[in-house]
Amino acid sequence: MHKAIGAALAITALAGCVDGAKRVEIESKMVPCPAQAAIGDVPSCGKAWKLRSGKAELERDGELEVEVKGLVLNDASTGQANGTPDGVDGVAAAVLCGGKVAAQTDVVPLSKEGDAKIETRVSVPSDCAKPVIVLRERYEGRIGGWLAATSMP
């Protein structure tokens, strides 16, 4: 199952043009990390997470919007921390091109309910044909693995 999720994450998103509007590179729902599935050079989250809702959109000009609600642990082995973000106090969105981090946002807070929103502009290489967006954890002051990522629409 983890291989299937990894494959679905590797094949990403919706690309196309909208008349008179900016070109959309990615417009996708997000899926939570299942525990042991790295995406390119971004390590896995280590524990299973769940997500009530999540979406990401990347415009050709680099405008990036990522929003998650209810991004919390889904792993009974975490005891009382299960159903919470535990020590994860913030997240950063990274855009991967060919499995490598091409751009990453500043960290924004992750609420105790697992909610966060990022709205910013990033610089993505023009040859990034199939970008993947991952939401990375900040735990104990360091950026770590991914907690949610874009998937097939």
C-alpha cells in the first residue's frame, strides 16, 4: 500500500490554462503521510498522520497557497498525543521538482487542532514539469519530514 501511495504522490496534480487567467501548475487535494514513505529527498513523517481536509495550488508565476485542517497524528503508539500535532508547532511548504526541493516557504504556525495556511510566492524553475508540494513539519525547531502532500485529483 505504501508503494501505491508513493506512486500516486509521484504522479501529481492538475495542469492547464484558464482563459485570461494565470496558468495553474498544480491544483490538488492533499493526502496525509502514512508513516514510512519518503517523497524524493524529503524524509517520511515517521508516524501515521490524518487530515480532515487539505488543498494546494501553485500558479506558474510562483504564487503558492496551501491550507490544511485537522492535520494530526493517527497512530495509537503515540498514546495521549494521538489525535494532536504533538510537538509539531509549525509547517513549511516545499515544492519538489524531480524529487528535489526546488523551493521552500518560511514556517507558519500549526494550531493545536492541526490547522495551517500558507500564502506566498516561491521561485520555481521553469523546467519543473510535474511539481509536487509537500507540507513539512517543524519539530523541536528543525524542519523535518513531510506530513501531507499533493496527490492525483
